[in-house]
Amino acid sequence: MTKRKIVITHDLQDEQLQRIKEIAIDWDIISSRDENIWLDHIKDAEIIVGWKKGIAEHSIQPNSKLRWFQSWSAGINKLPLESFKELNIILTGASGVHAYPVSETIFALMLALTRKIDTYVKNQREKKWHHSGLSLEMHEKTVGIIGVGAIGKETAKIAKAFGMRVLGVRHSGKREEYVDEMFKLDELDSIIPACDYIVITLPLTEETYHLFGAKQFQLMKKSAFFINIGRGNIVVEQELIKALQQKTITGAGLDVFEKEPLSEDNPLWNLENVIITPHSSGSTEHYAKRVIEDIFIPNLQSYLAGETPPINLIDYEKGY
């Protein structure tokens, strides 16, 4: 009898792999970053964890054995969602894995911009002892968190340690702990003028594509900072550049861009009021542990019990 098969396109710790084997008894389990190890097994896999080039060619076919795909990332907009939907493949994401590292990056950027840490690092290289006009502080300011999911919730929690007023925006408008006032996405423009910081933590969907453009930057306080760790295409990048160049807003911390890697001729590189990170905000020493132990293994237990995996189940109609 042919064994059912799980392919994991990442290296796992021995104890994580053993735990999966104890749950999926009599299954073939192949785990490696090395394509040469898993590629021949892809076409027979019922469960795949982690998207790689070559998977679509072998597994996203009308006669595919694939029944459930577990994404290694929270963002799923680069996956073949229409094909998954047509083939009735269950899709679960990795939302929640990034809550700690990304919220830490958000506050690193907010603090660095507010307290001019980036300016002082540049001064240090030049051995220049200069005050550089430091005056702002974050305590008791207002932050608008645009996208109150796992990352947004953790960001709101940390903001309260600074005594900040927290305004939140999400599709449902449902209230959330640590958020003082919650709004729906179509109410976004109404809260922007009140915010000293705008933090974008949304996924990229048809509804959020180019959500932030010239109108929204004009609505922001001239003293406000813009932080984007969501997706580059949520923002009209040329209009963000213009707002920064013309000092319509004070500064920005950016981890994501319309095109990545960011091209060498992009004006953002040379703007003094911008801090750039290379889409690295989610990087963490605990990434694999959180994907496998917090999401995949509980979902696998549900799947083997004949249930739909409940954690981070993607709704194809919503796109998240």
C-alpha cells in the first residue's frame, strides 16, 4: 500500500520532525531545503509545507494529490490562489509567526526616527559631535495601526507601554484589546489627521492595493511618521517619495517596496528622512519553531482527525 506523503521544503530540528512522525504514523515525511531531496516526491505529496519554485509544475495539476498547503509565510498573495481554489486545496498561512519580530522592528523604526538614531549613526561615522535638532518624543502620541491582525495587536500592546493613544483600522472594525478606537477600512481617511505615526500592517489584497497615496499623505500631520511593514504595493511609492521630498510628512521607516530588491536608482535610498530595511522585519531565530509547533502540528492533528485545519485558514474570497 502506498503511503500518504508530507513534503516540507525546509530543514527542521530532529525533535520537530520526530513529533510530526509520531502524529502522522505510517506517512512518508520528507523534510529538507535541498530541492534534490524533495523534488521527486512533490507530485505524490498530499500535504506540502513551504512554497518553492517547481512545486506548481508538479503539484498544481488537475490530477494532483495535494489536498493541503501550509504556507511558510504570512503573505500568500504570490501563491497560485486561483489554482488552489479550483482544485479545492486547503490553504493555511503563517500569520502570527511575525508578531514579535515585526512589532519590534516597527518600534525600532519609530524610535530611531523620533530620537534621530539614524542621524547620530551617520554623525558617528563622520566623527561629528552634533545635536542635529533632536526634540521629539513618542510618549502620549497617537499611533494609527492600519491592519489590526496579530502584528497590529502586538504593536498596540507595546504602544500602551509608551502611554500612546491607539487608533486601529481593520476590515470588520471589531474592537480589540489595547486599541482605544477601532475603525473600518473605508473610514481610514477620517483618522489619518489625528495620527503622529501611521503604521501599515495590512496584507495585500484587491481592496488594499494602492490604498495609501497622495490624498492620504496630504491628510497626515506634517510632523507625522509613516511606517510600512505590510506590502509595498499597498502604497503608491512615487507619491510617498514626493511626500518625503517635499516634507509633506516628516519621515518614513520602510521594510517593503513596490519592487524588491529596491533598485539602486530609487530616490528613497538618498532621502535623509527615510530608514530602509530589506524586507527583513519578520526575521527571527524562532521562525521555524512557530510555523511548525504553533501552526502546522495543531493543524495536522485536525487534518488527520478528518477536520479542516483551523489555524490561519485562508478564505479565498477575502484573499486572507
